[in-house]
Amino acid sequence: MTTAWHAMTDRANARAGDWVAIHGTGGIGPSALLLAKMLGAQVVVVDIVEEKLT
């Protein structure tokens, strides 16, 4: 969760209304998804394994 928090707030400076693309649904991806949504961002998640996206 701390890695995702650092990525969303310190690196990307994600805010409400921003678009965020998350590459991968491994360990950090779901945390980044939740944090980005909490910050009010629009989120797109991409993964090469289609089953992980449903």
C-alpha cells in the first residue's frame, strides 16, 4: 500500500478528475486502483491476462 500511495501522491500527484493508467493487476496494481479512486481520479487498468480484469 505504501508503494502505491507514493506513486499516486508523490510521483503522479493524482487528484480528482485526473486520469490514471495502472499497468498490471499484481500486488501493487489493486492498491493503486483503490487509492486513485479514493483520490477521485478516473482509472484505467491494463493487464496482459484478460481474466484478471473481470
